[in-house]
Amino acid sequence: MFFFASSIALILIGLYAVLVKRNIMKMVIGLSIMDTGVNILIISLGFIRGKTAPIINAKDLLVRTSSKVVDPVPQALVLTAIVIGVAVTAAALSIVMLMYSKKKSLEIEEYKELKW
Amino acid sequence: MGVKIFYAFIALIGGIAYGLLLGGISRKITARMQNRRGPTVFQNFIDVWKLFRKKTAISHGVMFYLAPIFRLLGGAGTFLLVPIVVGNFYLSNFSFGGDLIVIMYFMVMGCLGMALGAAESGHPHAPIGVTRGLAQMAGQELPFIISVVVLMIVDKTTSVEGIVMAQQGGILHWHIFTYPFAAIAAFISLLGMMTSYPFEIVMAPQEIAIGPPTEFSSTFLSYMFSGRSVFAVAKYVLFMDLFLGGATNLLWAFLKTFLIFLWPLFITDVFPRFKLEQSVSFFWTWPTLIGLIDLLRIYIVR
Amino acid sequence: MILEYFMILLLLLMVGLAIYAVETKDLLASVIAAGFVSLVASIVYLYLQAPDVAMTEAAIGAGLTTLIFIIAIRKTERRER
Amino acid sequence: MRKWIAITFLLILGFFMLRIAGAFPFGENTWKVARQYVKNVTEEKWWVAEHYVDKGIKENRGSNLVTSIVVNYRGFDTLGEVTVLFLAATALAFLLSSCTCFRKYERIEASLILKTASDTLYPLLILFGAYIFIHGHLTPGGGFQGGTVIASAVMLMLLAHFSFHPNHEVLSVTEGLAGIVFAAIGLAGLIWGRSFLANNILPLGHWNRLFSAGVIPLIYIAIGFKVGSELSGLITDMFKVTKEE
Amino acid sequence: MVNPILIIAITLASAFFIGILQVYSKLWAKVFFFLVLIFDFVAAGANFYGFLSGKITSPILVKIGGFPPPIGINLFVGKAEAAMGFLIFTITLLGAYHLARRGIPEPQGKAMVLFLLLSLGAAGITFTGDFFNLFVFIEITSIAAYGLVASAKTEKSLEAAFKYMVIGSISSTFILLGVVFLYKATGSLNMLDIAKKVKTFPLTPVFSLISLVFFAGLLIELEVFPINGWALDVYQGADPVVVAVLTGAAVKAFYLIFIKAGGYLALPSFFQLSLIFGGGTYLVSQFLAWRQRDVRRLLGYSSVAQLGLLILSAGFFLNNSLPSSSRHFIALAIVLFVFNHSFAKSSLFLLVDNVETREMEGWKGILKRNPLFKFIFSTSVFSITGVPPFPGFWAKLLLIFAIPKEYAWVVGLILLGAVAEIVYYFRFYRIASDGEGEKVKKNLASPLAASLILITGGGVAWSMFSGYMGIMFNSLIIVFLMVAAAIYIFGFSKPLQWTASLVLLGYGIYRFLPSMKANLHGFFLALVFFGGAILLFATYPTSKRLSWSFYPAYLVVIFSLVGIALSTSWLNLFVYWELMSWSSFLLVNMGKKAKRAAWIYAIFSSAGAYSMLAGIYLLPKLSISKIGVTGVLIPVLLITGFLVKMATSPLHIWARDAYGESPDEFTPLLSGIMSKIGVFGSALVFLYVIANISSGPALRYGLAWLGVLTAFFMTLLAVFQEDLKKLLAYSSVGQVGYILLGLAIATPLGWNAALYHTVDHFIFKGLLFVAAAGIIYRVGTSYLPHMGGLIRRMPLTFLAVLIAIISLAGIPPMAGFAGKWLLYSALIEKQWVFITVVAFLASTLAFLYCFKILHTVFLGQLQDENKNAREVPFPIAAAETILLVATVAIGAFPRLLLDPINKVLNKIPGMKNSGLFYEKTLGAVSKLGHWNALFLMVFTVGSFIFALIFFALTSARVREVKQLDVGYAGEVPRQVEDLHFGYDLYAHFRRTVKWLIYPLVSKIWKGIYEWTGTFAEVLRRFYTGNINTYAAYVILISILILHFFAGGK
């Protein structure tokens, strides 16, 4: 339960940065923290107490495997999600850098040209 | 039919003569009230004859040329469509040709013809007079319409003969007594129709030289005079039919129309002239309100 | 059991680091704190029997992400106004 | 003010999320729990993970089940994932290509220690990365992790040597070819095997051997190359954009 | 069948390959890029065709890795997915071609990769059968979109991309969480498997919450209000080509997944969710766009609104409580909506790409110099706003009629939004078509293709629609309509077009002659055909200056009118009604100064039509026959549509300028016939609807007042009008008020009056407008004070106008009097005293403007600049003569008209005894009175001739004098200006009635428009442009979704 709470806390902290911080770099950092939180949440959803990692490197694991290892699917999903996260971050950073090169500022106040 | 046309023609001549005579009488009375001797009662005959005999006339175009004819047609036509003595084959004229609605619209024809002729003359006073006339007509029509509608609805007919028939059976059945407010409204509106004081702005003899007909002269003017006279008579007859129970014979007809003729005369010299907007406003307030009393009455009673 | 308490401690540390990352005015410090969050997360993954994920998180989340952040901050500016 | 409104919103959101997550008790085998709710279970494999876990070895011979899932059962996801990374690298290169107007900063010449160490570590790191993705089906780690390690080697060189500049052309081609190989293996499955990305075009081999698990190691190697070159290119792109004097 | 996996795999591999290729050769990279796109297009098309032709019967299921569905990922391509895939690749191909012609942003290779992967992501979203795979493809689409949105590398585009990125990340986080929770709850990631399990699974509130997390993410991507600030910024800030592909392809893929997920997850509150968010987005966005000056953002609001409508439709589509036939219709509607919006909006955004400026003012007059641009622009705008025969129209109809009656308010909402949409789109259209603009860059191939696809789609939709709704469209009319539109190609020679039109119309008369039976339909059919032929004939002399599309549009109007007159079902009538309205809009818009008028016309006629549609929707059955309804709502809604066309007060404010500023050649039709078809419709409503309701008498009384007040006020306004056509416009509207009054009386006599006046009004008002066209052609102005004295220059026209005016004023013996007489007789018989008085007064007031027309045009002093004016050209004169003869003939023999009307009325139950009989001497006799038309004619003409002869014989010698020689105290003035009294003739009268002619109604309408605009403007501030705020909205709305839609505790 504590794992859930703290991973959700990470998500919320990340969102908090998006909602409140006026610096666009900070917002991207917030998004990346949020990603981490999501990933922890997913992994902890797949965790089963007293079971081992889904790597079948010992003979005794070959029989009745399902009662011996944790759920591997969330792990596979998170693997994908992490890579996607870094991809998004890279894309976001390139946009942020380009934005900075135009206005020499990272403040959100400068980027309210499009509205209404 | 031929007989009918013949008698109608006789009646028309009589009507014109009667109209001219009444005009003369009115001039005489006015003069007497102003302590003048005034012209003879036949002055109008003399004028028409004089104008008729003029050698040359000025014309401004086709419509101008046709205007007197339209004027005469309007007056005479109205006169001929109104039954003078209802039920009398000879004196009911062509009233089979149409009823009150026809008459009301036919009355406009003369005015329109004259207006077009006058307008073609190119004289700015003519259209000024015409527009005034039309605007005043819009004013005076309202009370008149109200009273006419009252009559048509209570008598459940649109035919003049029918309205006259509905008033038979004694003097108290006359609409002037059964629907006095409608009658008052109509009679006030008659003042406007006759363009007599205080609603004389249309002709405005002093300022715009008798208004619409300002460019007409000689023969044209004589026709217009005739037309105007017979038109006046037609209106008197119409009012007689609508409000005074019509006439059972010619004598009554003369008497009643003469009475109606006297009514504007009494008013004529008492009031100053209204400006146009005043006259329209006047017509749209007092007589209309008076007429509305009877309208409301029949609306509620029905 | 002791391991579980240790994990709780780590999670608390992680949340604290995340709060620091969000609240500090120094973007570089913020990025490094975020990287530490990922690093702590990879330890947590190990506990949760996910060695693959732990490895990925350490390499990508803590390493690469932090690196590109640092590059971006060096190209832009370090202080948050 | 804004802060507190945001915190309120977020706490409410957190409450909802916790409520959802709390429905699945932490650390317990919800597979069994959930089965009780289901009215008529006729299928044996109600829970797909059971299939992966129980049949994974039989079907793929890869001892790392996560790798089996990532590369084979859900290999299509991984193809997408590779694409996402490729896309990010492309987008970054696309956006930063024409941009030459960043803040100047002082380049400090790296110390001798760093230079020497990185020269030594560079081949080792690349080797290590290759090891990781080659053994992806046996041990934790795989193409992504290995690729990242390779990229970190490149980064080390970039930091150490002012003039180091990986050949962009080579990176692009490697990246592209690796991607094409992945897709081609998939298509080969379509042509010669059961289906797209099917793992029956090569012999599966034996459990816990290096040459086993059919196409899985091939794919992971391709991914390793791809990720390595992609991330190297990405880092180089970000590193090299600077104001031209 | 092409295996869908091939599309995705080959595209992916090609993207990688382009990455290599671009290093070596940009040209080959480009060629390869297009080859891949064409392959995708063809492959997706083949699949779609397979489904359409029935070759593929069951959905294609691709087992990736060879594992059966729940184990491995699979692609699921059914009919909808195949169609969507085809759509995506078509739009992408169009966008890519446009981009290539304009210049792909540097570095080209990377941009092409992004472009390719954007379409690939959208296709993946469409095809995939797995939730986590869906997430991956969403990310592919999103990242490609971020990159492409930023591709312009301007400040605006970067800002948009950043906002998109932030909100997109939050959205995909929600989606990811939702997917993982779903996995946790059901043990599967496969969509179909989850759908199957959900049915056996107890739907706990937690499960609802899980679905809602997923849907919250999707709703963010679907740009629902109020969490769509980012989307609008993207529309505004990004490269229009990218936006075209995004809105045309990517967003539609999200929409498809929204529907699919809605079906699979069986969320109990899905209906409410989509109703509230879809409906709210639709309505609010339509209004928010009202004052938008930035074209891109305006189109953005429109896209968002359309998407809202789609979401709303999805809610109905997935509502199990609806009958399956309704849901089938809604599915069709959704297909049409998606198709329509994708192509139309993409085409618009690609057009936007051709225009430099962002501000709407920069579009001023852009259509004038760019005919192809105009064609595409009109097509797209018409499609989006749902004008027949474009697919959007059919989609709207299908959707509305599939919505069950208990959700009638939703229909109201849809129609309200549609009116708002027309307001701002046609303001845009008005600005774009007003004046002479610059030539624009020519990169129109792709939008042209899109509009051609739209037109084709419209035709297909029409046939589909008639098939599904069971509505028979007279195929003959449709053929005629198509041939009429095809006359466009003769545009190079106007006489040829004119001849072709006449021939077509003549052939139409020949073919439809059997339909002109003695009933209401046949009556109006005859009016339309013969009237239309005369008026068409009169357009010849001025045809040179007309635009190419004048005659096609004219004929489409006429044949739509034919369609209306022959309709046997209300829906059929509505379709033709819209066709007529919009083709006439085009015609009105051809006037030089008519742009504003046309805009208002469009608003009013569409609002009226939608009101009518709402009424039709509420009707228990669609055939035009006796219908038992209760309540006053349906007849009011129905008749409002017709009253708009009749311009009955207070819906009249479009009429003055639309009549006054439309091309002179068209105005006669507008007044003479089109307003009469409103009469036809009203007659139907009176006959079949109002006659059967309990509050019918009260409603009729109210409508009678409406009619008589229209007559009164319009007449009054005509009196003070200084423009010939506008004066006639007011007059026309006033006269139609009498017709409404006649209908409302609903006695045989009243209907006699109404139908008589309908034809009669066509005759004299057609004559007047035709004559006006001729006069304006010769004089060059329609401003009355600049005319005068034309009687000598155009005597025939004067005679014609004089007779027409006599008829108009209702002076016997011309035809007009009969109408008046019948009307008053009917009124007095009905004993509606006050209405009678007002009607009389109104007709008295008509004399004022009658004189004004005659005087200021023909009489008084001839202006110097008109000295050389000649008689109107021959065809106009001929038309005048025909109508003149008709007026006189009917004046003398009103039974020429009254007998057919009698026959018509005899067919109508309750009107058997027409209330009139004929007697030899008395003429026509009603219960109240009588009038002998022939006698009056003979009497008048006879007396006139007699008096004329007498006068001519007896009068003095007549001397004609010069123009300026008037009795002005002996002075002969030198200047015409001194003498012509032509301006503000009734200044004195206006002072009296100032309070009556206060423009209250137009002020109210204007006020509504202004206040709505202001309100929208204030509400728009809601989109602050601050990304923090947007994110806060997202969180807030997600909380609300989670709280309110989760269902029980």
C-alpha cells in the first residue's frame, strides 16, 4: 500500500510542477518525475509477495512457474513506458531549447501568445 | 342595360350640376359668414363654362393630358356605383357592379389619376400637394375604416344596399343613432375627405397655388372641377347611405345630402389650418378613439 | 521485514527528493535530484523483483534522461526566476 | 493561492487513484482473487500472464520471461517502442538542425584523467553494452539497456574530447538498417513462419543457452544497435548545437 | 485483401529507410516517401473496397507472432477500421502532396519521417486490437505531432507544440494508467478479450473508475470543452498542413478508439459522459467562434465543435436502449460526419496555407480573383455547415432523425449550434467574398481533390440517405437538378447558358405537365414553372455581366422549388427547401453590395430551416397528410421556417437588403416565386397540422395578427424607402403578409383570397421587379432621387408599371382588387374587427408608396444624366407585356384564376364550398356582398374612352411645352435640380409616425447578435493561453469525470 501511495505521490508532485511552476524546464522535469511515479505504480501492481523475478535461470522454476514468479507483464509494459518516457523527454527538451533560442527565456509568461 | 346606362348618364349630369351648385352655395355661405356678399350660387357653373370655352391649353405629357379624365372618371364612377335611392331601378345606378369595398377603392382612382398628371407637370408644388394629400388620406382613412368596418360587421354585409336595408324601419334605426360613435368618427373623417378647413393643407391655396392641380388650366381645369364636384356629391350620397338610412326617394336624397354638405361648412371657418403632421395625428387620435368605442362595443357584444 | 522498512525509507527519500526537485530554484540541482529519484526507483524495482526494469531505469531514467536534461540546461539557463 | 488550489485538485485526484489502486491489494496474487468474481470461467487461460509464465519457456526457450514478452509475445509493442525512440531522435534532429543560436558557454578542456580514463573505458563500455543485449534473453537487460550503455560510452568521449565527433552518416545508416532488420525479421515471420514477428522461422534451441530462443536475440541485437546509434546521435545532436562564432 | 500488418510494417521499415536514404539523396527520399504513401493508400483502399464490395465478410484478425488473441497482440480490422485507415491515408497523401509542392521543411528527410510516422501512428491506433499497443501508437502519433507542430519553428508554433506536449503527456499518462489498471482488473490487454470479460465481470464502481481514467485521457485527446485550450492553440499556431492532417486523420483515429473503447468497456455512464462533454463542446465552441478574427483559430473552434458533435453521436450510437435501426442510422451519420469533416476541414486548412495573413480581414475579397480558390472554399464551407447536397447535411439529417423523441432537447441543441456555426462561417465567407482581393499562391491541387471527393461523397450520401430513410426522391427532379448544375460549363457564353436554361425549363414544363393537377401541389408547381419561365426569359439582356454560376444556381432554385411543390413527405420537402435556400444564397451573394445581406439571409433562412427541421423531427409521421399532433410547438416550429422565407415580421430583417442588393435578374424570382413557396409551406402547415390541434384557432388568430402587422409595418417602411428595389422589397414582404392573413383566416373565402393573391402578387410584383431590372439597367442606379421623368424614355415600361401599381394598390378594375375584395370579405365574415381595420389601413398606406414609385421614377423632371436612356431591352419588355396582359385579363375575368383555385379548394376537406358563386349581373357573390369584375372593367374602360373622346373633341387646342417650362410665376428655371421633388417625399408624414417606424425589430436582432458575440468574447478569455491553467483545467475536469460518472458508491 505504501508503494502505491508514494508512487501516486510522485505522480502528483510531477503534476504539481506542471500546474504551478512557471518555468518550462521545470515543467518538463515534473513530467519526467510523473513518468517515474507511473512506472513504480505499475511495477508495484504486478508485485506478488514471496515470489521471484521472472527469469527462469534455475531448473526448479521450470515447473509450476506461475506460482513462483511475479507477474512479468507489467514489467514488460514498464520497459516500454520508460523508453517512451525518455523519448518524450527528448522531444520536449528539443522544443524547450528551441523556445529558449527564440525568446531567451524559460518563463511561461513569455509564452502566452496563443490564447482566446 | 341600355336603359340603365341612359339613366345613369342622366343621374351623372344631375350629380355634376348638384355638385357645382353645392359648391356655389358653400361659397355663398362662407361669404355671408364673413360679412361679404360673395359670388352668386351659380358662380361655379360660370367658372366651369368659362374654363371650358378657353381656346388653348398647356400640356406636359400624356399623363397630364389624361389626368382630368381620370379625375372625372374617379368622381363619376364613384357616384355611379353608389345607389342614390335604394331599390329604385333608375336611381340605384350601377350599384350591382360592386359593393362598399369596391367603392372605397374606386374612390382612389380619381385621386391617383390626378396625382399622376400633376406629377408629370414637373412642377414641384404638385407632388408636394399630392404627398400631403396621400398622407392626410392615410390619416383620415383610419376613423372612416373603423366606422365602415363597424357597419359591415353589424349588418353582416359589404353591400351598400344591404347597409341601407338594415337601417329601414324608422329614424332610430339609422346608423347615426344606433352607432353614434362610429358615425362621429366617419363624419370627422369626412372633413378630411373634403379637404375643407382645418384640413386644407393639401390644397393650401395660398402657398402652393392650389396644390396638385397647380399646372392645370382651361379645359383641363373645367373637367377637374366637374369631377371634383361630382366626387363630393358621391361622398355625400355614400355617407347618406351609410349613416342616414339612405333615401326612399329623390327628395329625401337631396335633403339628406344637403344636411351632410352643411356639416363641413359649419366647421370650415371656425378653426385655423392644421399642419399635416397635426392633422394626421389628430385623425389618428380623437376620431379613431371615438370610433373604437363602437368597434369595441361590437367586438364585445358579438 | 527489515527490507520492507528500508524500502519505506527509500520511498520517503524518493518523495522528498522529488519535492526538492520541484521546489528548488536551481534547475541543475533539480535535474540531479530527479535523477536520484530514478536511481532510488531502480532500487525499489529490484525489491519488487523487476531486475530488467531496474536496469533500464538506472540506465535510461537515471542516466540518459539526466544527461540530456543537463545538456539542455547548459544550452539554456540554470536558474529559475 | 494558485498553489493551494493546485494542491487541492491534486489531492482529490490522488484520492481517486489511491482508491483504484487500493482495490488491488499490494503484494497479493490478484489473479486468484479476481477469479472469484467471474461467473463462469470456462477458459483455462483466463489470465494471460499465466500463459506467458507457464508456456514461455516451452514456446520461446528464453529464460528471461520479460524478454520473451517484450520481444516475442508483445514484440509489436517493441517495434512501436523502437519507432518512438527513432521518432524522438528524428524530431530532435529535425528541430535542432537549423538552430544555431544558443547561449555561449565556456568549454573547459577536460582533465588528463578523464581523457585517459574515457579512452580506456570507451571500448570496454561498448563491449559491455553488446554483452548486455546479446544476453538479453538470458539475463536481465537487453537491447535498450545495452544500447544506452553504448550511448553513454559515446557521451563519455564527447565530454572528454573536444573534437570528438561521431560520424553522423554511420549512425544514421546503422540506426536505419537496424530498424529495417527488425521489421524484416517480422516480415520474414510473415512469409516463412506463422505470422508477423513469429518465432518459428529459426530453431528455438535449448533453454538457457546463448544460441537459443529463435529470433529473440537477433531482434534484441538489432534493437541494441538501433538504440545505441540513436541515442548516440541524439546526444551528439544536443551536444553539438551551439552558437557559431 | 492486404494484410494490415503489411501496411504498418512496410511503412515503419520505410521510415527507417528514409532515415538512411536522406543522408544520400533528398530527391530519392522524397520519391520513396511518396511511393510508400501511395502504397499505404492503395492497400488501405483495397481493404476498404473489399469490405464495401462484400469480398471481405468478417473482420480481419491479424495474430502477430502467431499467438491467438489474448496471448499475443493482434490487429483487428473491421469495416469501420478499414474505412478509417483509408481515410487516414487519403488525407495524409493529400497533405503530403500539398506539403511537397509548397516545400517540405528542412531537413526534409526528418520531416518526411515525422510525417510518415504520424499517419502510421494514426493507422496503428485504428487497427490495433490491444490496449497497450494502442498506448504505444498514441505515443508515436503524439511525438510525431509534437515535432510537426513545431516544424514551422516560429514562436507561435513552438508555443503550441509545447502546450500540446504537456497536455498530451498528461493525457497519455491517464491512458497508460487506465490500461494498466484494466490489465490488473481483467488480466488481459486484448480489447475483444476485455470486452468479453467485462460482460461476465461484476461492474464494480472501481471498474467504472478504471474506465473513466482511460476515458479521461481520451477525452483530453478528443479536445472536449473546457480542456481543449491546447488544441485551439495548436490549430492556431501550427503549420496549417500539419493541422490538416492532424484534424483530418489523427484526431479521427482517436475518435474511433473512443467509440470502440466505449463499446468494449461497457461503461454505464458512457452515454451521459458523451452527451455532456460532446454536447457541451459542440454548443460552446460554436458560440465561442463568433467573434474570432484569427482564421486558423476560428477553424479550430469549428473542428472542436464538430468533434463534440461526433462524441455526442457516439454516445447515442452506443446507447443500448435505442432501437437497433436508430443506432444503425447514427452509425451512418457518424461515418458521414467523419468523412465530411475530415475532407472539408483539411481542405480549408490547406487553403489557409495559401493565404499569408492570419487575420480574417486579410481574406477580404480573396474569392473574387481566385475562381478555383472560391470553388474549393465554398465547397468546404458548405460541407462543414451542412448544406445539401454535401455529406454533412445528410449526416445531420440521419443523426437527428435517429435520436429518439425523449432526447428532443439534444436535437434542439444540435440545431442551435448549427445556426451559430452558420453565423460565423458565413461571416467568414462574406468577408472573403467582399470586394476585390489579392491573387493568392496557387497550391490548390490537394484541396481541390478534397472538395471533389466531398461532392462525390455528397451524391453517394444522398442515394444512401434516400435508401435508408425510405424517402423517395423524384429521380426526374434530381436529373433536372444535375443538368441544371451542369449548365455551368456553358459559362463562357451567357446567351448559350440562357438558351440552354430556357430549353431545360421548357422541357421541364413538358415533363411535369401531368403533375400540374388541380390540387395545392399542382397549383404551386404551375406557378413555379410558368412564373419561372417568364422571369428567366427576362434575364437575357443583362446576362453578359452575370457570373458563370448564375444560370445554374437559378435553375437549381427553380427545380428545387419544383421538388418542394411535389414533395409528399416533409423530409423530402426539407431537403429541397435547403437546396433552394442555399442556391438562392449563392444568387443573392452575387450582388455587388449584397455580401452582408446574403450573410443575414443565410442566417435567417438556415435558422428557419432548422426550426422547420425540428418541427419535422417532432412530427409523428413524415408524410404530408393529416397528422394528429397536440400542442402548439410543432406547428410553430414548422411554420417559422416558412415564415422566414415569407419574411413575416419579426423575421423580415433579411428581406430588405437581400431583395435590394441581390442581382436585379434574380430579385423577381426571389419576390415573385420564392416567397410564394413559403406560402405553400404555410398552407400545408395550416392544412395538415394546425387544423387538427385544439389550440388551432388561437394559433391562427396569432398568425393572422402577424400577417396583418407585417403588412402594416412593411408598407409603412416602404413609404420612407429611397431605393427602388428596397421599396419594392418592403412592399413585397407586406403583400405576403396579406397572404398569410388570408391563410390564417382558414375559411374558404380566406383561402381563396390567399391563393388568388399568391398568383396575383407574383404577376404584379414580378412585373415591377422585372421592370425595375430594366430601368436600373438603363439608368444605372436604383436610387430613386436620381431618376425621374422617365415616362418619355420608356413609355411601355411606364404603362406596365402603372397597371401593376394599380393592381398592387387594389384599385379596380385591375387584378389586384379581387384579392383585396376577397380578403376583406373573408375578414368581415370571420368578424376579426381589429385585424380588418389594420388591414384596411395598411392598404391605404400602400397608396403612398405606389405614388412614390410612379412619381420618382417616371414623372417629374427628367434628370440630365438619364437624357439618353432608352426603353428597356426587348426580353424585359416582352416579359412586362406578358404580365401586363395577364393583369388586365385577370382583372376583367378573375374567374380565369378563381376557377382553378376553386378546383384546388374543392380537393381540400372543409374548403369544399369555396364561398363564392357567380351570378350574371352581380358577378362574384359571397355571403356578404358581390362584385362584378367584367362590368367594372367595361365600365371603367368604356367611360374612360368615352370621356377621352369627348374631351379630345371638346377641349381647347393643346400646346405641349418644354420640360422645364412650368407655371413658376413666369420664370423658367434653368436647372432640373430646382424642380424635381424626388427625395424624402413623405418627410411630413414621417414626423407623424416616427414612433411607428423605429427599427425595434432589427435593433433586437442586432442586440441578440452583439450580446451573444460579447458574451462569447468574454467566455473565450477562459482560454488564458497559460499552460499552467490549461493543465489545471485538465486535472479539474478529470476529477469531475471521476466523481460524477463513476456511478454508485
